Amino acid sequence: MIDIGHALREQREKMGLSQSELARQTGLRQQSISRWESNTHVPNVLDCIVLAEFYGVSLDVLLGLEGEGV
């Protein structure tokens, strides 16, 4: 099963950012980031694009789909 929250958290931690710092640098809400990483909500496609561009990764990598055969 795909764990989007874990994949999002992993990308943020690779950059050495707190949720608050990520929110400040991307314009996203810290509360949203927290909900995504805890798998209580799923980010919309536009927010995923913002994050993927910020991290410099594909959407597949961002969402943990790389290597899943999806």
C-alpha cells in the first residue's frame, strides 16, 4: 500500500525542514502539511505540483509511487 504521508515527510526531512519552514517557503499551510503527513487528508494535485517543484522531484517520487508499478 502506498503511504503518501510517509513519502511527503521523507522529502521534507531530506531538505532538513520543519513543517513550519516548509509552509513559509512554499506558501502552503502548516496545518495542511501536518494533515497530509499524518494521512488524515490527501493533498490536491495543485499542492502536489508546488511541492514537487520545490523539492525538484517528479510527482511519482513525491508521492512514493516510484517503483510501485503505477
